[in-house]
Amino acid sequence: MESNDTIRGRQWGVLLVLCGAIFLEGIDVAMLNVALPSIRADLGLSTGELQWVMSAYVLGYGGFMLLGGRAADLFGRRRMFLGWLTVFLLFSGLGGLATEGWMLITARFVTGVAAAFMTPAGLSIITTGFTEGPQRDKALLVYSGTAAGGFSIGLVVGGLLSSVGWRWVFFAPVGLSAVILVAALALVPKPAAPVRTPGRRIDLAGGLTVTAALVLLVLGVERAAHAPAAATAATLGAGLVLLAVFAAVERRVPAPLVKLSVLRSGPLVRTNLAAVLFSGAFFGFQFLLVLYLQELRDWSSVQTSLAMVVIGIDAALSPTVVPKLVARFGNARLILAGLLLAAVAYGLFLPLGADWSYPVMLPGLVLVGLAFALVYGPLTIVATDGVAEEDQGLAGGLLYTSFQFGAALGLSAVTAVSGAVSGSALDGYRAALWVPFAAVLLAAAVTAPGLRSRAGRRVAAGEPAPAELPSPEPSRS
């Protein structure tokens, strides 16, 4: 790739392919959200089975993300991206052919695993193929804007497709996946040298323990509002035990899956914790809004989708306005401003009324979209700045694990709070809306120290902060 800050020629082709993949992942999730009632009616699923249609994807995605990120570093980013995009294509189509609940749940789990390998591979192709600085920042902001656009457009498309037949929610991504796969084969460059070098191998023990730990933790959080407290505590406890086993394994193996020194980076830890809280707030809020509009107000899935599409304003802002703001104010200041703006947006919904008109809700929804634009892309930049090239897949895996774990945590938290409140459904929604409001305020408190530290000032100036990041270690794998 050229060292110029401008993205040119083939670079745009590569970026568009990768944006297509993350767009695909976004619309896949969003379309399913609005198709769930139709799926339940056709397949005769219980509430528990319907919950598993969503949970299976989250388990596969969140549980295998770290392994997927490291696999991209070890076995080749292009190879992992192409191979798992193919799996994503196949199992998305198989989901549309399901005639039983267990078939659909299995297909969603495998689709989530495919996304867990495909997504960090795609992100690391950007972070290693575009020059660190303004060029990479612009590429990442275009990429993050496309991801958000996929989710927003998916809400509308999902509502339209499910009105025709829910199976089209699964069949439609197959065609898009095929186009992206063909384009990727032609445009994503092959590595200049063999990817695997002597001595590089996967840390099988580490991979098994961390994947099992993350699956159990995500499962415990995802099911907390629906399972007995003892079962939830046992699941989370087992996940924490396996995390401790994983840490012990990583200290002893010669070629660790995760270099634990990476986790001693203050900026990296703050960034991922902010990602957990921000993601949890966003997904918890949109879940409550969907319930409010469809169950309390009797809006159709299409009406709900069109009402929420305004949140997708960030898809237009991320590649156009946000790069200029990053250049002027830096990532750290933008992230903090976006989190505070999100707090204002969620705060506007705290006095939620039983008959709010759309114009009353519109200012808050616009602010949610603006906040997403200010936070999501810059978080992606900071999470990968200063990380050695051989660890870029791992850095992407950590970030997307944080996003997925946050989504599961946010959904579980708002469900638990709304269900615990005695009274009307509206009372439950109002109480649960305090969860996203508190989460973004906590995220702002977590990120604020980055502005005061020397490293935070460097990031605020648009530079990486290598002083607090671990020095790149010689590759032991």
C-alpha cells in the first residue's frame, strides 16, 4: 500500500470489499431482530427457543472472537477472511431452509462462529494494509460507518422481507455474500510471503480454554434474566475459573494465543471497557425501544424499522465528517464527547410516555446516531493504534469480543430490570432505561483519564500512544 495519506485505486477496492463484509454482518443481525415474531409463528417456537435463535449467534460470535483474531495473525488474514466468509454464506442460506427450531439455532451458532473468524481478519487487513495515521483512520471510519449503516438498513430491509416471508431474511444475504466473495478473491492481495513461518503454531490449550470461558460468560450474561439465579452464578463462575486456567496456560506456553503483556496497556484496557459499556447501552436501548413501539404501541415491524433508521445517520457522518473531527480534536476527545452526547440522548427517554409521538422521540434518536458516529470509529482506531503488526488480529478480536460481550450484558440487564419492576410494562421500560443512561456515564468516567495522561494527550492529537503500550515482543509463534 502507498504511504500517502490519500486512499487510492486498488486500496478503495480492498476497503469496499471489507466494508461489504461488515455491512453483511450488520444487516444479518438487524434483519433477524425484526423477523423473530414471524419465525415464532411459522415454526411454533416457544419463548425459550426463540431466545436461543438470537443467543446462539451471540455465543458463537462472542465466544470464538479471540480465537478468530489470533487465527488471522497465525494462518493468514486473507485466508481466514475468504474461508469463513464462505461458511457464513452457506449457513445463512441453511438457516432459511430450517423446518425445526434446532436447525435454525444450529445454523445461527455456526454463522456466529464464522463471523467471529471473518470480522477480525477483515479489520486486521485494514490495520496492516493502510498506513498508520490519517490514511488508516479514514479507512477505519469508513469501515465503522458501513457497519452501522448495515445495522440501520437491515432494520428496514428486515421489516420489508419478513412481511413477504421470514425465510428471505436468510436467503437475501446469500447473494450479497457471493458478490463479496468473488470481489475479495480478485481484489484482496495475497501475502507477499508465506504466512506461516517455522515454529508458528496455534496455542490449542489456550484456544480451547479461552473459547470455553467466553462461551460460558456470554451464556451466563445472556440467560441471566431468564434462568434461575443459581444456574446463572454457576455458569459465570465456571467461566471465570476457565479464564484463570487460560491465564495460567498463557504464562507457560512458548507460543501463547494471547500475549498477556498486551492486557497491561492502560489505553487498551480503557478502550475495551468503554466498548463493553457503550455497546451494552446501545443494544439495551434499541431493544427497549422495539418493545415499546411494537408491544405497547402496536406499531408494525416496518413502522418500527423506519422509525429507528434515523439512528443510521452515523453511516453518513463516519466517513465524511468524523475524519475531520479526529484530525482537529483527536480520538480521545471525540470518544468522551460522544459518550456524554449518548447520555443526553438516553436521558431524553427517561420520562417515556405511554403515547409519545414520533416527533417527540426524534431528537433523542438523532443524538443516538450522532453519538455512535463520534464513539464507534474512534474506539476502533484507538484499540489498534500502536499494536505490533503481528498482533493486529488479536487487537481486533479483543475489541469485537468487548462489543459482543457488552451487547449480551446490556440486553440481559435491561431485561432483568424491566422484569423486576412491579406495575405496568411502561413502568418496567422506564426503569430499564436507566441502564443505558448509567452505562454511558460510566464509560465516560473510564475514558476521561486518557485525556489527562501523557498518552491521552498524544491520542487526542491524533497520534498513537506507544509509551503505555507494551513493546512489541519478538514473535515466539
